[in-house]
Amino acid sequence: MRNNGWLRRMPKRLWAVLAALLLFTFLSNDFGLVDLQKTAIVLAAGIDRSEEGFSVTAQIAVPKGSDRTTGGTSSVELTGTGGTVADCFSAIYAQTGWLPKLVFCDLLLLGEDAARAGAFGALDYFLRDEYAPDSCTLAVCEGSASALLRTASAVDDASSLALETLFSDAAKKAGRIRTTTLREFCITSYGASACGYMPYVRITDPGRQSADGAAGGGNAGGKGGKQADAAKEAVFDASQTALFSHGKMTGLATAQETFAMSLVYDRVYGGSLAAGGATLTVLKNDGGVSFPRDPAPAVQFSVKLSLALADRSAPAPPTSLAAGTVPPETVDAAKAEVTAHLAALWARCVQADCDLFLFRRTLFRHDRALYAQWKDRPLEDLPAYFTIEAESLR
Amino acid sequence: MKLSARQLCFFLAAVAPAGKLVLLPSQLAAKAGNDLLFPLAAHIVFEAALVFLVLLLARRERTVYAMIADMVGGAAAKAACILLAAFLLWASFVPLIEQKLLVQTLFYDTLPSYVAFAPFFLLAGYLCAKPLASMGRLWDILAPLFCVGLTGVLLFACGSADLGALAPVGGSGAAGFWRGLFGASSWFFDAALLLPLLGHFPYQKGLALRGALCYLAGGGAVVLFCALYFGVFQELAVSQPFAFSQMSKYFSGVAAMGRVDYIFIFSIAFVMLFYTAMPVQAAVDVVAEAFARPRALAPALSAACNAAAFAALLAFNFVPSETIALISVRLFWIFPAFSAGMLLVLYAAWAAGRRRRHAQ
Amino acid sequence: MEYVSKDLTKTREALRALLPAQDILCTALTDGAGRQACCFFADAVTDKDLLGEQVLRPLLAYRGAAEGALLTAALPVPEVRVANALSVLAEEVLAGNPVLLLEGMAEGVIAGTKKVPARAVAEPPTDVATKGPREGFTEDVKTNTALVRKRLKTGELEIEFLTVGKRSRTAVAVCSLKGISAAGVKERIVQTLSAVSIDTVPDASFLARLLSDRKHALLKQLGTTEKPDIFCAKLAEGRVGVLTDGSPVALTAPYLVVEDLQSAEDYFVPAARATFTRLLRLFALLFAVYLPAFYVASQLYKLQLLPVKLALTIAGSIRDLPLSPSMEMLLVLLLLEILNEASIRMPKYVGMALSVVGALVLGETAVSAGFVSTPAIIIVALSGIGLYTVPNLIEQTSVLRLVMLLAAGSIGTYGILLLTALSLMRLLSAESFGVPVAAPFAPFVRQDLKDALLKSDLYALGMRPRCIGSPNKRRMK
């Protein structure tokens, strides 16, 4: 073999070059990236329709500094407008020099107008952006999303974090709220059923809403912090559910209908149900929806409930206090109540053309011929049956 | 340094599958829809058969070059080896593009400079200067790492997967199956990757069958992965190109503790680093060996091949979809044709060698 | 080469010429037969009581023939021999063994009465055990071989003495167990050390370098221990040991990386506890090496590595800092290294002051002044503590930690991954005397996993580690 001295010496030289290169890139500290100090950590984005197209309000976390004697999270809301959501974010960046980082964006709040005009116009950006998480919660709000995000909350300094608390597992377990993520919404909306739902957020006492909720417009107007002096702290409610068909908000399910939906789909524990002059606690439920196809397609709701008595308006003897058993007539009233709520929910879905229970998707997966027939047929042609069973805690 | 049969099996079962978790699932979902598992399974079975045949060739314990040289002489064998190297370099392109896109998404929060990916070639240059057969110990480490990573991702993802989305079976029809089959071809060249290893491991009885079964086991894991992937993303599956890095984030624990799933994702990405460099490494190996000066030639070849790969990647930087379409759609046939063709040549060489020995 | 002549004056002058130093004394005396005699000895390293009682007193009474063999028989010294080369006699005098020369005798008599000042056997500060033996090696090779012999009372224990160093003439003892030590290792060590031409060998670490295949490798290729019980256990596993005069550190070969994650105590506590502590050490080591790097990478390139609340806390604490996150971490890390270095070198009476300066002034005040952030201090402190859970690898891991930080600051998590890949490749290709240092993981040796990171019960450890290559496989029935 030839004497390859230069080849043998190469590794040492290569290591030296590598070390120099590493040190250079380390010291230059710039790979076209933006570090934490120049970043705006977006906690939530509120999207409204505007004259230009869209108006996006980003709720940005403001670090509290090393003195962390107080809890909560400070935030600032910045608004940008433009033809698309991307334009709005660019406007925010251009005006503040803070690059909006969406990796921690856990809430996308759509203003009612934006939701009714079509959610995907607002959501398209988040589906395309590789750095925006599709695990974020979606919600629609009454009025303007920007105003809601700017509202001071009684629960947390940042309204988005207050909403996050509202959307927590505890509320879902009680059956009061049904949440959805961007991924889940897109899957059902792009699927054969072309439907979806989002929790509908509103401020329970409008009088408590901050005075100038819609301020901060313009191309990229900033409005630091909440208007704490002017506004009392608000409490949010998300017990209603917005129904979507083909990406557009077409209906609004009431709190009772939302609860009925939870009884069908979720494991509810501790949810309360008012029936027969008493308040009952749902200790256990087993719900489901099926689509029998013989002799003709129909929708069959079935719910089984285990109930305990939580409260009653009429006085009761002390002996019944410890037992918590529900009288048979109250059980029957509860069954009737749930049936009524479910029927109302189904009627609402029919009215909104929202295939919330994924009838068409089920046909698509299991009976393509039937699916072809029902693909464009209105849901009102589908008879609905309800089987509600309830028993008292013994 | 010689490989052991165990190390080879580790590679087939738990390193080779790492290259199939990035763009392949979304590519399959785009071509075959909810029937994505069928073309995938077909590829795995076909490739396992090729792996079986390649490992059967190992019984002679001769290198590819030596086998072909026995039949047609040194010059033609050198040409054949260069052809094999060219194929491996061609095959390396999809993993390299995958690696580049993955780096941008997985390791950064904002779009980095396109040279952020460049340091990979320093590692690849170092790796490629080493013979493929010296990777055995590495596979001993990578195999369990991959198993842990994949198990973690699958466990985290299974809760959010709706396997009902795979119905209706056969919904995409034969056309979907063939589209998926052709579209996924460029991800299956593992049998060809084994060719440069021939002659570098002792053949044990039953190794060919064991190797094929290991490949099937690894393939089974990929099938399970793709099933869960489609179950998680359903209609969105076509737009989720970095499957393994996205699936696990919906796990409820992630919301509470932060992205703990990154431990598993980085484990898989780590294994993928080595798999990505492997085709170039195999190309360098086969040429260096054909010219019988592996020690002297390998570093220079490694530098040249990696520089060329880097340059090509920069050139195609703004047309990744076009490039992938060219390799995996328009020229998809190169992969099965070359893998099978090369094997035919080698078996012919083997038969010729046997005839000559019998004649003597 | 000059030899002892029968002419005492001539021999004395020749030997004096070889030993001109003033601490080499020469005592002239007359034996019982009236012949002239002299005794050369080194002042500081000879036991003069023994010399007087067991060498000079018998010589004064000696009336026998002027022959080395007869004279040695007359001396009640247990270690006595004759030599006629002046260079050998000079070497012995320098080593502390007095040399007797007698008129008419063509040989010198060497009496083994050296008395080298040596430290008492004590517990080594770097390898403290709460359970198990507490003895540690000293700087005296004889004491060390005695400690080994005390534990291995078998004829199979072979100790081969070598002298290494042209000027230091350092005694080196190569220990092995016949029929148990891996084949060829002892021969290779002896061959390499015999061929070495070096001025002085102040410490065993010099020999470790000389015995390494890769001269510039960061990773060590020989194991080290300061405890005779560990040394003997390693010999019993099939390794070969090297004891060096002047160093309390014993070397063992072949070396496996996993050895450094083990401690002697692991064998004296229940297996489950030992397994837990080994895994804890590994975790702490990885934590120490990677934590500063991931911290910087997360701030610069991948915020998602942190939970949102933690990201906000960090964002709050680094606000208004004059340094970039990577430079900040580098600064704090270098500060730790400086403090570490200073605390080792500083006289003990200022050590307390240094702790106060380090902890309060540099830490607390730097944070208050806004030079560095609190999380950075915490990260470096955690990393510093983690590193010391495996003290035998501290040289390697501290360098690796720094390089990881540079990679993380340059290209983020991807840099960490690439550097880990490169380090892994280097680790896996490293061998110690033909044994891969990453065994039993790579190559994978299932049998040896019983006492690698996991520790099985004593009854499950009937076989010697396969990867060492001992010809005698079984150690317990």
C-alpha cells in the first residue's frame, strides 16, 4: 500500500477544523433562529372576521422576572389584521419585533362571526404551520374573540389560562363541557360526516366584561394587560356547544343538550341532573349511539344511568338523608328528562344539518352502498329512538 | 471486524424499520388511503424474501465483488460494484430528504437555516469511512434503543387512535393498492443494503430464515405503527409527514408533564441518524472493497459521496416534493428491479462458481 | 560494566564514583578476622537500627572466609543476597538497601534493610465505603503487594516485578492469577512496559497512557482502583493488575466502561439496592452531561422541551440578562470548573472561605446583579453534583459536558444528537487489550448482564464475566 501520510494526518486536521467551526457557530449564536428572549410565547389566539379579512389577537405570556412572589401568569394581548391569519401574525411580528411562537398555543378561540363564516378559513394556517400544535383546544365565543381574550378573569391573570381551567378534566367529567382539539375537529369535519363541535364560551355576566373589549385594532395595535381598573373580573361559561356542518357553525346546543351529549359519549361522574323537583347526581353512565340498518336506517340512542339523590326542594325525613336513594318516580322523571334533552339535541342537529353522531361516517366505514344513498340526504329522514335506563343507588 | 448473526438480526428487526417512520406513512395514506397497510405488508413480505435470498448467498462467505469476479472477471465485477454503489446512492436520497425535513421540524421551534442540517454530513463522513461490518456493535445498542422508543410512541399514541378508521377494508380498491405499492417502493432497499455485508459475517445454519423472520418482525412493528398512525390522524394522515414525532403528543400525560414523549422520539431519531447514513456507507464500502484498498480509499470516497449528497440536497432544497415524486413515483421501479436484478446476477455467479468447482 | 574487585580500596572508590551524592554514606570497619570492610548506605532510606543490629554487629564478629555466600549466611537479615556488578550495587544502595564490601571478597553483599517513609494503610478518599473493607493502597508497592497477598492466599497469584523509568527506576508489580487471568494480557503488559524508555514514572497514570492503544483517546483504556478488595475481585474475574511504586492507584486490564458505574459497596448490599444505585449513577451521569446542553438548546431552539410553566419561569429569569443563554451557561460552567480546581488546590484553612465566596458571592450576588440567572446556577449545580456520582469518569464526562454545551449552543438538540452519535461510535470502537470497552452491551453478552448495570444475586454469579476472556469460566458451584 502506498504511503498515505496525508490521509493519516487528515483526522487531526479535521478535528481541529471541526472544533473551530463548532466554536465559531457557538459564539456567533445565530442559525437564523430566535431565542427565548426575543420570542413571544403565544398562549392563545383569538380569531375574528374583519373588514380586511381576519383579525387575530394573540395572548402572549409576559415573564414575571426572577421575583416570583405572586402567582398567576401575566399576559399581554396583541392584535394584528390582514387578509389571512398568517398576515395577522406577520403584522404582530412587524410591529413588535416579537416573533410569535405557537408551540405553547393551547387555545384557538373563534369569534362567532368567524365560526359562522367558516372555521377553516381561520384554522388553515394552524394546520399548515409545522410548529403550531394541532392538539390545542378549539372554542367559539359569543361576540368577539379579541374582546374575550382581553377580559380580566376571576380565575387567572390570563384569560386563556382561565379558559384552560374551565376546559379541565373535572368539568368534562361532570358532563358540563365537551371540548375538542384542532385535530379532532378536522378529522370529523374532513370526514364523511363533515361535522364538528366546539365549546361555546360566553361571559356569564355581561356587565362584568371590560369596557373596551374590541380595542387594539389597526394593523397591529397592542394593548398591554387587562383593563383591571375599569373592569370587574369576569367568569366564563362554556356549557353550551356550537355545532358545525361543513366547517361552518350552524347551531348551538343548550347546556342540557350538551349534558345529554356527554351522557352518550363520555364517562360522566358527579354530573348533576335536575328532575322531578330534585337534583340527582350521575354516579355512572354507559351511553352509546348505534345505527341499525334493518329494515331502514335509524339512529338509536341508549343511555344507562346510576343516580343518587343530591338535593330536593321538598323537606324529607332525616332517615332518608343518609341513604341517598332516589324514589322511583324521580328516577322516571330523570329518564324522561334525559330523553327530552337527547331528543332536543337530535332535533338541533337535524336543524343544523350537523351529523354530530357520525351516522354518515359509520355508513362510510361499514356500508358503502347505503352511504351513497345517505350521503346527501337530510338527517330529518332518519328516525331516532331513545332507550334510557336509570337506577337509583342502592 | 466481523459481524455476528445476532447483530445482523438486530439490524433487520430493529434498525431497518427506523427508516420507514417518517414520510412513508403519509405517502401510503395519500396513495392507498385507509388501505395503507396492504401495500406496506406486501412490500415487507417481498423484501423479507429478498433478505432471505441475500442471506442464503452468505453461505459462500465471499464478498459481492469476489462472487461476480469469479464469474465474469475483475473488470466486470468492478463495474457491477460501481453500479450497485450508484443504486445505493440513489436510494440514499429519500432518507436524506427525510432527515433534512425531520430536522427542521423536530429539532427547532422556528424554521432554521437550511444549513442547520449540514452537520449531519460530518457524522456521515466519519461513519462512511468505516466499514459497514464494523457497525455490529452499534446495532447492539441501537436495536434496544429503537424498541424502547417505538414502544413508547405506540403506547402514548394508542389511546388517541381510532382503528375503525381503517375500515372499510378494500375501500381504496385495487387501484389504491397498486398506487400504494408503487409509491412506497423507494423505502424498501434493505436487501440491497445487506449486499456489501456479504463475506463479513460467518453463516450459521438457519441464518437466512432467522434474518427473514427478523425482518418480518420489524416490518410487523411498522405495520402496527402505520395502523395507529392512520387511527390517530385519519383524514389528516396525508398531511402528517413526520408521523412518529407527532403521534404521541395527544397522550394526556403530555399535557401535565410537558413533552416527555420526546425521550422516545429522540431515541427513534437517533437510530434514524445511522440508518440514514447507511446507504452512502454501503456504497462507499462496496466500491472500496472492489478496488481492494478499503483503508486508503474509504475516507476519500466517504468525503466525496457525502459532499455530493449534500450538494444534491441543497440543489433540491426548494423542490422536496418534486424530488420525492421523481424518486418514489416516476422512477419507483428502480428499487424492486435493481434489488431483484442484482440478486439474479449474484445467484448466477454462485451457480457458475459451483459448476466450475464441479468441473475441477 | 564494572565489577567488584578483591581490592577494597579500588571497589570503594569505584562505587563512590557511581554514588557521589552526599546522603550516600560509607562506613569503614574491621571484621572479626581483622579484614577491612565498608558499608555503603543511603542516609534517609535505610533502617539504621536494623543495619547496626543485623548487619554490622555480625560483621564485626565474622571470622569466616571472604566469600559472599558465607558472609550472607552469617547475617541474620531475612532478605540478603550477593551481586558483583557495581551498577546493581549502586541501584540497591539508592533503593535503601545497604551494601557490604569486604577486603578480598569479589562480591558485594546486599542487605534488605531499607526503610522507605510510607503512609499508613488508610481508606482512600476517592472511594469511601460505608459497608465493606476500608483499606486502601499506599504509595509503597511492597505494602500494596502485601495487601493483595493478604486477600489472595494462593500460589496462583503471580507477581512479576519490573523496573520502569530510566531515572526513577520505579518498581512495577504486574499481578495475575495463573489459569484465571485472560490469556495474553499479562504478557502484553510486561512486553510493553519493558520496552518503554521514559525518564521517570511519577504515577500510575503514566503507565496507563503507555499501555493504551489509542494514545490520544479521551476514553480511558485501563481500569483504576485504590482499594485492594476491588483489585483482588478484578483479578479473580480474569483481569491483570498493575501496581506502581509511588502511586496508590492500581491499574487493571482489560477495562470495561461499566466497571466505573459499579462500586465495591454494590457487592455488600442486597442485589436490588445495588441495581438501583447503579441505575441511579447512570442516570445521574447522563443527567450531568446532558442537562446544561438541553437547557441551552431548549431556550435557543426548542422551547417545547420544557413544560409551558417552566418555560415562562425561565423566560422571566433570563429577561434583561446581558448574555445569550449559551454564553451564560458556558460562563457558569467555567466558573464551576474554576471553583472546583481552586477548592482542590487551595490550602484547607482557606477552603471554608472559598465555599462562602463561591456559594454566596459568586452565586447569589451574580444572580442579584443580573449577570446570570437562577435556573442556570441550579442547572450547573445539579450537573456538578451528578458528575461526582461516578468519580472515576470525571475527566471524560466534564469534557464531554462542555463539548455538548458547545454543540447545543451552536445547533441545538440536533447538535446534541449528532455529538452523542459520534461519541457512541468512538466508545463502541474502543478496545482494551482486545476486549471492547462497551461490553457486555456492545457486543451484547447476555450472561455478563447479570453483573453490569443490573446486579444479580451472588448465587446467579457463578460464572466469570465472559467478555473478559478468562480461560477458567466458573468461579462458584
